[in-house]
Amino acid sequence: MRNLVRFGVMSLIWGLIWAAIKFGLDAGAPPFLLAGLRYLLTAAFLLIVVRDLRSAFAEGRSGRIIVSALLSIRSSD
């Protein structure tokens, strides 16, 4: 049952993202602005989640994790 609820929440969020993009484009907002806002909101949400999971950013590892994340983002372009 728990997985079903998680799947429902994930599907709702996924669907709302597409609806928000459609609404924004119909309102005349530039696509890159919408993409930037989506990433900004996602980063803010993940910052809150990661703040609670301090073990992932144990002392001495945070710099390597951040550099690795930035390199993986850049290499996927």
C-alpha cells in the first residue's frame, strides 16, 4: 500500500509539472524561464531534504560530492 501511495504522489507531481509548463507557455512565458524555475524549485526542495540527511554530507565528503555532481551535470550536456 505504501508503494502505491508513493506512486500516486509521484504521478501527481509529474502531471502537475506538465500542466504548469503548458499553462506558462500559453501565458507567454519563455520556455527557458520555465525550465529555470523548475530547476530552482527542485534545488530548493532537495536542499531541504538533504539538510535532514546530514549523513550523506559527512565531514570531508561534501566537497567531493558537490564537485562530482557538477561534473556529471556538465558531462551530460
